[in-house]
Amino acid sequence: MQVKINGKAEEVQAATVLDLLKAKNIDPHMVAVELNSTMLERDHLATTSVTEGDQVEFLFYMGGGQ
């Protein structure tokens, strides 16, 4: 199925958001996930389905600054 990840169309085979994170080698503890303009709670990643045409945004935590 095709979804948009951070604005880029990609073909994925993931059934859930957690599956998608694993397929992209992203640690679920190091990212916040927005699905179709809704922020997801971390404990819902394994139960939230990904469907054709979804828009997913991965927001990565970054350190630094003063």
C-alpha cells in the first residue's frame, strides 16, 4: 500500500504504526508519531492500523542547544 511518510510517498507493507517503525529501523522511544494530523500515544503504536493513503509524520527528538 502507499502512504506518505514525512511528505514523501512510499510503498509499505506495515499493518500497524509499530510495524512501520520497525520496517524503517526507528526506535519507537526516540520518535513522536503523527497519523493523519493526530498525535499518537506511544502505547497505541502497536494497535493503530496503517491504511492506504495515510499520512504519517515522524518527529525525532534531538538534543543540543544552550
